[in-house]
Amino acid sequence: MIFNGLSCPELLREETLADILRQTARRSPNHTALKFGDKVVSYAALLVSADHVALALARLGNGPGATVGLWLPRGIDLLTAQAGIALNGAAWLPFDADTPVDRIALCLRSAAAEGILTTRAYLATLRTLDLTAWAIEDLLADTAASGEVRAGSPTDKVYVIYTSGSTGTPKGIAISQRSVCHFLRSENQVLGIRSDDIVYQGFSVAFDMSFEEIWISYLVGATIWIAPPEIVGDPEALVSALDRNNITVLHAVPTLMSLIEGELPKVRLINLGGEACPPTLAAHLARPGRQLFNTYGPTETTVTATISILTPDEEVSIGRPLPNYGALIVDESLRLVRAGEVGQLAITGPGLALGYVGLPELTASKFIANPHAYTPEGSPMYLTGDLARMREDGAIICLGRLDDQVKIRGFRVELGEIETRLSALPGIGAAAVVLRTDNSLESLAAFVVPAAHAAIDTAMLRERLSAELPAYMVPASFEILPEMPRLSSGKIDRKTLQKLPLSTKPIDVCNVSCDEDEARLFEAQRNCSQVVRS
């Protein structure tokens, strides 16, 4: 089945991020762009500082086509440096503040980066690795930086983000100026962020959801409130900070929002993304006059590809494609499946990445020619690796990763299906299920974080799942965590979950050994008999 977003040709423009920032600075020079602590920066001042960084980078030999690492602590200097690279026409390769330097070196070399823009405090560490590095303080103080910067073009890469690879080696994804500029306009066509909004900025710049916080704000001339490190990830501190600083727009991962207590009366718009949204979260966050959105999009499709409006009484979905995007559900042979059938989700449209850095074979296997001719001839589609089904109305239900399918004792199990059922149970703020090997025994382990003020009874979780799922899909152990371990992107760190010590010995819920035929027989019987478990 195919479903297209609205056709909005006026959003498809030949522009760059530099064009967008300059237009806003000319339109609203005195409007506040950034707030951090007691520092306030107007759009005019941000443009002056970013232009200075851009000129200094050009003097160092950087410009369109170059890649520059970006590694600074949270604050105004970080966003000034990012804007400076954009105005220079180069692409940035961002790193979280706590990224190990060995990984930084690996990614910089993989991307053939010219060097890394950082802070004086980090220089000594980087120089031990024989890397070219420049301090933002020195670039801002460079009195020789003058003249005009050679502007980049819409087809140039604008950033490269490295994600974990299945082989253990990170892979870089390159995004073009054209793709990200269209994304900003396309998503805000739905969100409707305005110049009078104050936008919370809490994501790492190494996570592409930060574009929603930073560059959509620049697009419309909104004010960005940069959260200090001690606020990010602390639900109690966050609530008071949002109210104290009059935040009206909040982009966040669902796990964080499930832990939020309080009304957040000044927040008019909450945009969720980065992970599966629990079914109970809409009711938890809904307030009169507030808009709730749920977004979906791999890095390879430029931040977001689909969006839904969340309401307490409707099934949670990842919605429909953004304007000018398309979504398809295909089988293993890339044939379209019918509404309601499960297949792999594929995305088309102007947000597709340039590809994987230095990995042409991987790029060719994931960004393929679209065999379903409803887009311009030769237009590619990206195979997401996510399982999904499409409702008759075009809304997409995401069912987890294809590679989250595991085999245990002959049964094939989709971990995403278990997580979906688990997340729907009362009191669950976040849930993850992994396949573990403990004492040479393979078993499924569920990890849950309670919602605010919720008390979770693991026996109840086991009982409820046992009523809904076959025995082989019921986790052998349930662990309650105060918070989920997370990657710098904000997504759940499943490798850490596979290594965490278990508080109890796993229960053998499916003490059988079977082949595929037995698995299919068990599945056929699941709806007509109750499975008795010890």
C-alpha cells in the first residue's frame, strides 16, 4: 500500500541553511535568538558571530565540500560554531560532549574531515591523537577574518551523522542542504512553530532531532532556550525550568515525557520522537489548547518522515508522510502489501540522504530505485528496516525493527511486538525487551521504567502478557529501572541492557524445544486455548 503526503511544491526551494539564517536575521535582527543562563543573543548578533567563525574557517582552508568536526559543551558557543560552519558552506560532523576521543578520531578519519572545531578545554585531549583542531574562542578572536564567504549550494552536504553499525563500526550518513531545508519547511507546515515561541533545546547536536529545536526556530525566528547540562534528563528539574523560562514548545523522547509530573501550563506544543510512543502517554500529556505530535524518521530520511496528531482516545501511530514525502509498505520482493498487512516501511521524497560515507555498496542496498511509479522517474526510496502496517486511512503503525526478530528455541519472535504490548499496560513509562544469554541459557528479558507515581508489579506484567501472547513471547525476567540507559541520540542502549545484572533468576516460561513446524502450530493454537505456565 502507498500513501503520499500533501503535495506542496512551494516548500521545494533551492536554498541553504545559510540563506534561512540570513533571511531571519534581516527580518528580525533584534529578536532574541538564543538564551543560555544569563546570556541573551539576538539574531543580528548571532549572525555577526557566526559569520566571523565562517570567515575564520575559510582562512583555514574550509568551505563547500569540506567536513568539519563539531565538539563543544552545551551553550551559545556550540550553536554559534554550528551556524558558522553552515555559513561557511562546509558540513559539520557533530559529537556529544562525552564522546570518547577514540571514537571521535575514528569518525573524523572515516569522513575525511579537515579538522574539528572545539573549545580550548578540549584541545589538549585531541592533540594526543594527532588531529587538526581549532578552538572556537580563537576563531571568534581572529582579527584577520574578514571579507566574504563563498556560499555553498543546495546540493552540497550540510552535515554527517555517525550511527552505530551492525558490524560494530559506526557508519556516517550525509545529508544535503536541499534535503534539510525542505524538511524544516515541510515539518513546520504541520507543527506551526511561530516567532513568538520559546523553544526548549535539550537534545545533543549529535542527534538529528536537535534540528527541530534549533533550525526550525531559526526558520521562523523563534527564541531558543538552551538547557544547562544539569537540567537535561532530570524530569523534576525540567518541569520547574520549563515554567520559569516560559517555554512554549518542547521536543522530547517519549521516555522523558512519561516521567514528567505537573501540568506544564505554558507548553502549547509537545513533539515526540526518537523512539516508540507508549499508548498511555497521550492521556498523560493532553491538556486543552495543547497540541501533541508523534514523529518518525530515520537519520537517512532527514530527521522526520511521518507525523501524527496524538489524542487520548485514538490508537498511537506514526501518522502519515510529511508534505512531499511518500510511504510504502512492501514485502520481501518489494511488492506492495494490502492495508493491514505487515511489511517493511519504505520512504520516498526530498528528505532522503546522500548516502553512507565511503560505503557505496551499503548505500546501493538501502537507497534503491522505486519500482512503484508514482514519483518522478528514477526517484529512489529508502528501505528503513522497520516493520509496519498501514491502516485504511493511511496512518502507519510501526511494529519495530526487522532485525529485532530473534529466534529462541525454534520460535521466531518480534521483540517490537512484545514491547508494544508491554508499553500499553498501566503504569509503564518506557519498555524494552532484549534477548540475553545468561549462564549459557538464552532468554527474553524485559526492562521497564515506571510512569510518574506508578507502582509496577512484575507478576501483574507477566500475567497480562501471558493472557495476550504465546508462552515463548513472554519474557523470562522483568526488571524495573529508574531510567533507561541511552545512547547520545536519546535512543535506548540495548547493548547495555543485554549486560545489566538481573535481580532475579529468569523463569523458564516455555520449557519446550521445537522446530519451525511446531512454532507455527503453537501460533495457530494461541487463540483457541489458554497456555498453562508454571
